[in-house]
Amino acid sequence: MQARTNRNPKKELVIESPQQSKDAGPCEAEAESPVVVLAKPKLIEPIDYENVIVQRKTQILNDALREMLLFPYDDFQWSNARPLMMMPYTSASKPTIQTGMLLTIDMKITQESFDSFQNDEQSKLESSSSSFDNYYPEIAKSTREAEIKLKSESRVKLFALDPDAQKLDFSGIEPEVKPFEEKFGKKILVKCNDLAFNLQSCVAENEEGPTTNVEPFFVTLSLFDIKNNRKISADFHVDLNHASVRQMISNASQQMVNGSGDSLHGVQDIHETVLQYPKQGIFSVTCPHTDIFLVARIEKVLQGSITHCAEPYMKSSDSSKAAQKVLKNAKQACQRLGQYRMPFAWAARTLFKDASGTLDKNARFSPLYRQDSNKLSNEDMLKLLADFRKPEKMAKLPVILGNLDVTIDNVSPDFPNYVNSSYIPMKQFENSTKTLITFEIEEFVPCIPKHTQPFTIYNNHLYVYPKHLKYDSQKSFAKARNIAVCIEFKDSDEEDSLPLKCIYGRPGGPVFTRSAFAAVLHHHQNPEFYDEIKIELPTQLHEKHHLLFTFYHVSCDNSSKGSTKKKDVVETQVGYSWLPLIKDGRVVTNEQHIPVSANLPSGYLSYQEAGVGKHSGPEIKWVDGGKQLLKISTHLVSTVYTQDQHLHNFFQYCQKTESGARALGNDLVKYLKSLHAMEGHVMIAFLPTVLNQLFRVLTRATQEEVAVNVTRVIIHIVAQCHEEGLDSYLRSYVKYAYKAEPYVASEYKTVHEELTKSMTTILKPSADFLTSNKLLKYSWFFFEVLIKSMAQHLIENSKVKLLRNQRFSASFHHAVETVVNMLMPHITQKYRDNPEASKNANHSLAAFIKTLFEFKFEFLRVVCNHEHYIPLNLPMPFGKGRVQRYQVAVEACNTLVGQYAVSLHCCQGAMQTPVEATVHLDS
């Protein structure tokens, strides 16, 4: 224990004999009577509990409840410090075993709960037991085990004696806080096994080989939600063709369809060869229900119209002759037009039996329906799926004879060998060329706060959807019917600039390509498209980044007529269109209508209309008078770029000021106020980033108005998270993500001081009562941030070892005192009108004060956390068995506060609500 000082005797708890119990009456009466603290009480040393035990050793040892009074056996944690020595045992050498020695027999104390007790007692016990410890370790061990068993069996479960204590639920007092982690909905493993049509034959020239489909087919899988009328997943492309069928397409065609013939390279330490032909995909569904469908779209190499190409597959007779005829035409088409695809068929199946996510594993894909060239869009697909459970409607659709074998299953938590949507290998990945890789397919999560989670991984994808081209009125080109559209992503509009290799490729080619083609409709001047092009965006975008669309007329006629031509021209350029990706600093998303030009001059991005008949930039020949002929749509899934205008403005302003631009307080206040209109799902997704930036602005604010508006925005965000039931994200942020800015006294301020001052302003009676009520209700967050900011400040600035009154500035001491005094009237006055806010504020304030070691709140720290807190409050039977109760005088209680005086109301308020407290700060 600590050394005692020779002070004048004060009122303190001293255990006297039962004969002196009569003297305790006045003390009890004094303790129970109301006391008003008029002056700071004198400091009184707490009792020496060890002396009490020594004085009453005999009585305590004879007490049945002595385990409650003596030191707990688990005060110490130890480990074996040396090996046991086997010593001969003789009766002559048998020592007398003393219980007091058992704590150190064959042990070395490694950690003690109470350092003061260790220093006094360990040396005594080790010196007295060293000889016994060295020579009789076996006896010591057996005796120690017997003592432990005796104590565990005789231990009284104190709280089990009180029935009211059993009803208390302490589970929510300290909620479990976990780090941010990537969460998924219901995961479904989709295995693509086979696609077989009724037309089968051997495609090899020597007719030696397996019987397969007579031409290559390509499958694209995705999820559709007809309840919410939207596509909810990205596309999963699969090539189920046999190796001999894949060889029907020339290498040159393969290179064109995948954008370039660049050599294969590694992706995150994975060789691309293992990623070329995936057959398994993991889909995720956040909100499962019975109206979600797995849809398969089937394409083939471009040959002609869908009706003409599907006709042989819809007949059941003379299949062998038809197969040979189709095979002959397919070989010619694959050699000539192998890089172009055309729609062919579609099928669908349900996923779930119920809304709880139970998979419908017994369901099978529907018949393969012929694709209607006038119903290609996702909107048309949703309409078809709405009639999926209506047999009378589905019976009218033309059916292609074939079968698509796809199975679904649940995904185990330890599922191995899969890559995420960015092709990054996940845990338990075996890097081998023979490894069967599973692809994780991106889910398009609903833009609802409760289904959104803070970003935990890097993701920066742009999905591009060409939708429609209106070319029936164009007069610029003689032929423009079988129109193919090529999509490229470029960072320059110079003539010789190459497109970026950042488009995700299709099966059989490189992982990333320079261009992608949409499916071609035969003899359509106003073609519709349903293709999805996935792009990995660069981390830094500028105004030159853009999408370039190039249109081609594809000649499908392969007859001998026209052989007088010098060269068989397969494709002819019939227009260009482009979409700058950045507008006002934001990535362009949603549906866009853009014009089409007949030429593509250098510097085309600089073209701007300057009035009627006037323009700046290069000369551009617009198709159909510059009408907006192309309709496209883009969808951004990014942890880098936000689509919320208000948040974007705030981030952009912060970026400019950090780059050296002059900070304008009025503009910043305007952007801060606009953050109240930020979309909820965006706020949750960027939660750590937004809060970090707000705290950063708070420490650099030069005007009080800026600091107060920052705090108001934080209050709004905290309230929104609570209202959506997502307060766990706030707790994770405070514990794992919050990091105070480095403190530079001459430049920046500290978060804890500025936040305390702003809270004081918001709690003023003249301030907005709605904001102050939210601050009271969710005050735990702000007190937790204060505590963590203070702790980081002490550690990073090496102030932990300083005297307590030197660790923080006097202005901060004053700010804390002010905010506590400002909180008290709110708690007491609003208890009836707003009990929840008052109760939360009272609890948060108590937790804050308890945690502030800098304020040395000894009443909570010493009394409530004292190792002998329970024994000091127990009745102790002495002498003749009479129960003598002792109470600590109010004056003695107050002295435990140390440098701070807390009134009796504060002591009582720790157990009830409302609370009144008066805190006197000493620097």
C-alpha cells in the first residue's frame, strides 16, 4: 500500500469492536441527513484496509463469509518461472505448511491487479517460502490445488442472493463494437454446367471428335427484381463451348472482340489464363424475395436475322441434315464475322422460395425462348418476367429446342478460390493454373440507408449501357442498317491517342481490353441494345477522360455476287459520338442523350456552341442536323467519387483549399449547411470520410460560425444514423477509424477543445432547440470523440508523463467546465418533456466524466472501481455476532473526489435521473 502521511485525524471509517457500536449512531444520523456543501471539503486519506484485516484477523477467519472480506485469490496472475525439481521425500524433512506461503510456491508473479499490494507483500512471502519452494515443489503444488478447490467450492455468489439483481440486464451498457467490415446479403453460388441444343454434330474437319453444338454460343447471367422493377446485379459472362467449337472463331476475330491482341499479364499475382473461362459465379442479394429471377441471355455469332437463324433450332425433324447445313453457314460466319454477336435466346428461373432467402434448388431454367428483336431492353425483360408465372402468356412465346443446365447452391463462409468484382483474390486462394476460379458478381444495392454500409474496400467501376440509336432519318451515309457500336474509354482527343486498356473483357480473351462491342441487330436502322460494358476507372479523372462510341455498318452478305469488288468490306464507319465523363467535377451518370457526328477531327472535345450558327473548336459534321440520336446510360459504383451534389461540393471545396486556394468562410458555411440535404445512403457509404473531413475543417476553422455549423452537420449525421438503426457504424468509427489531425499549435487547434466550445454554443438557450435536443439525445458520440481526441493528443504530443494540470490548456479546462454546467439545466428541465434525451445526456455525461482521468474524478474511480468496494459495503459480524453497520460520513465521501468537489446530489445522481452536479475545477 502507499505510505501513510502523518496527518491530523479526520472522519474516516475505522472498524471498532462491537462494544463501541453505540458510538456509530450519531455518525449514521449525520450521513442520512441532507447536507449542503458550502465549501471545498478537506482531503482525508482513505482507510488502510490491510490494517483492518490484520486487526480483526481472528474474527474474520471465523466468519462464514470471510471470502468476501479477504483479498480475492485471483488478485494475482502468474506463470511457471522455473522447472520443477524432483526431491526425495522423508518424514524427517516434512515442513509445516502455512497457508500464507501458498501464493508464491513454485510461482513467479508476472502481473498484479494492485501494484501497491505487490510491493509490500510479495517480498515478505517470497523470503519466507523460498526454502520450502525449492525443496518440496510437489507438496506445494498439491496443497495449492487443494486450496483453490476449497475456495471455489465455498465461494458465495453474492448477487445470486438478491432476486432483484437477477432481473437486471447489463447487456446494452457496453455494446460490442466491431471494426468496419464488408457485408453481403444472401450469397448464391451459380454453377454453369452445360448448354445443349437439339442440333448436334462433330465440328472437326476430319469428323473425329465429340458431338457438340454446331456453332459457338455465349451466355450472360444476371439478376432481375420484378418487385422493384430493376436489374440488381452486374452481368456474368460464360463460355460453355467445347474447345473444338471455340476454334471455329479465328484468332483475329477473338482479338477484335476483346479489343486488342496484347499479351497476357498478371492480375494481382494471378495469371490471366485461369480467368479466361469462368463457369462459377457468386451473386449476392441484400433483400431476397420470391420475385427475383436469374436470367440467361444467349448470343451467337452474327449471321442474319434472329428469326432466320433460330428457325433450324425450332424443328424436331431431320436434325442431322439441318445440323450440317447450319454448321457450314456457321463456319463461314465465324471466319468472317467472328467478332460480332447477335441476340438469340433467353431463359429465366426463380431463386428463392420465400423472403427469408431459402434457395429454390429444385427449380430449373424455363424453356429457351427466342429473343424478340423489338424487346431487347432491360425494361422489356422486366415486362416478360412479370408474366413468367402466367402459363397462358408464356405459351405464346416461340421456343428453341435446347437446355441450359445451371445449378445454384449456398455459399459457405470458408468458400475458397474466388476473386471479387475487381478480380482481387480473396482469402483461401490457391494460386495455380489448374485452380477453378469463381467470380464474385457485383450487386447493385438499393439506394436505401438501411441497406448501405460504409465503404471498406477500394472500388471504382463505371457500367455503360448503350440503349438506343435513332438512325432512320440520317442522310450522311448510304448504308447504315446492321449497326455495331464500339465503346472505348480515352483520356485524350488527339488524333493518334490510344484508348485505355481498362474495359473488362469477355471469356476467352484478355482480362482488360481497349474496346468492347455491343450485339448487332440485322437490318435495324433504329437498333436497341442491352449490353453492359464494365470499366475500371482511373483513380484520378480529368476533363479529357471520355467515352468514345464508334458506329459501324456490318455487311452480313457473303454471296458470290459482287465479287467484282476489289475487297470484301466487312465494316464501314457510319458515325461517332462521345461523352465527357466529368462535368462540373462530377462523374456523369444516369441517362444521357448525345448527338452523332460523321467525322472525328482532332480536338473534338473542345467543340462548343457559341450561339446560332456559331461554335468554337474544330469543324464537326453532325448527323441529322445535330439531333441527339444516341441514348446511353451509365451507372457508377465507386468508393472514390460521390454522386451527391451537396457532398461533392463540400469535398471539392476542401480539396481546393488544401491545394492552396484561399478559404472563404461564407462559401464554406454555405456548403456545410447544404450537407443537411445529403442523401442518406451516400452519407452512410462515405461516413468515415465525411466525419474525418468535418473534424479536419473544425480544427482549421478561423470563424466561430464555421465551427458551429460543422458541429451541427455532425449532429445531423449522428441523428440520421440513429434513426436508421445504424448507430453501430458510429461506434465503429469512434473506436477504429477516428484519428485526430496532428496538432500544430501555431496552425491548427485540437478537436476536443473546438468541439467542446461548439457544443457550448449549441446548448445555449437562444440556440435552435431541435439541434440541442439531438445533441442531448446522442451526446454519447461527442463525448466519446472528446475522450479519444484527448487521449491521442496526450500520446502523440508526449504529454502523458506531465503533471495533470499541464497536460491540457487552461482554456480547455474552462471549456469542459462550461459545457458540463450548460448540460445540467437541460437535463433537469427537459426531463419531463423529453425524458429520452435527458436520460441519454445524463448517462453520457456520467460516462464522460468517469473516463476523464485528467479531471481525477476520484469518487467514481476509487469508490466504484476499488478492489474492496464490495467488502466495504458488507455487514461484518464481530464479537458476539451482532451485525454492526458502518457508513462513511458525507464529508468523507466528498474527500475522495481529490482535487474536485462533487455535491451530494451528484453522488446520488449517479444512480438515478435527473442529476444535479457542481464541478469545481482546479488548474
